[in-house]
Amino acid sequence: MKNLRITVNGTAYDVQVEELSSTTPAPSAPPAPAAVGTPKVAKAAPVAGEGEPIKAPMPGTIVSVNVTNGQQVKEGDVIAILEAMKMENEIMASKAGTITSVCVSKGESVVSGTVIVTIR
């Protein structure tokens, strides 16, 4: 038997591997247990409206959404707060305009590049 450490998505697993000769039949093994912290299936993203998308710059959790559909915003207005690495990051409007869609909600986990809102 060989003891090996395998890392999958940052989680280390210690495993034992048995070397078999070509004449020895392989024993049937029970299925491996599911990894702890398996990601949930993502829900379908809302359809973004017309205009310029404002995207999440990093993965994190939406702490608050400060705008609604149809709301007028100025460049630099805080449209949402994204918590990442235990820090709250302000997501700001890149231009003045009207919010045409809000694509996230409070408490939602997002990945880098997720559209938060669109501005026209």
C-alpha cells in the first residue's frame, strides 16, 4: 500500500493506494464519499437589461443592493456592497444613467464577472 495526499480545489485528502499485479483481479471498492463543501448548483441568472453591465470584480456575497429598476444614478453612486475576504467592497456606478435591471439580491453569492446591474 502507498499513502498519498491528493489536493482537490484546495482541500487535501489522504488516500491509500494498493498496487496490483496484472494477474490479480481488482476488488470492487465502495463509492467514495462526497467532498465536504461541494458547491451548490447555481440558479439561472436574471436577464440583464439594456445598457452597460456593472459586474462583480471578485467572488463574494452581496451584502446590500442600493438601487432599484428605473432609478436614476450618478457616476460614483454606490449601487451595491459586496463582501469578499471579510471586507465590504462598494460597487459604484461607472456612469450616470438609469438602472435598467438589478440582477442580484441581498445574500446571494456571486463569482467574478457576475452582472450586478445594468445602467443605460
